[in-house]
Amino acid sequence: MDWLKFVGDNRFGRVKSDDWDIAIGPVANDATMPVLSLFFAEVYTEEETIRRLLPQKLKDQYAFKTQRAIDLLRFHEVVKA
């Protein structure tokens, strides 16, 4: 539920606070937009929107929003698949 509100606030320029060092959450992409658009248009409830998004198995994204957050990153290792 918090993620839906966060995405909506960002999409419509209603971000109340942008002082986070890092933002982590599922990627809202082209595949999610039809469902999100209907949520933003108040056609779907939060519960219905989440029910429709869960099967998409969204991947998380990490946004390092400040230099402070970037400075905390450390190289660990390379993993070959």
C-alpha cells in the first residue's frame, strides 16, 4: 500500500519529502502501468491493484539518492552466472 502511494506521489509531483538517502521498492514499468493507471484513475482499489500486480513478480530497484548513500557502497566481488 505504501509503495502505491509513493509511486503515485512521484508520478504526480506530490512527494512530501525527498530527503531519503536510499529508496528501495518494486519497479513500476511499462507492464505495470495499465494497472497503475486504473488505480490512479480510482477504478481499482488498493487491494485490487495489489492483487493484479502480485502475479507480475516485480523486481526491486535501489535508488541511491544522495552522495552520502553512494559513499557507503563498497565493492565486494564479481559473480559470474
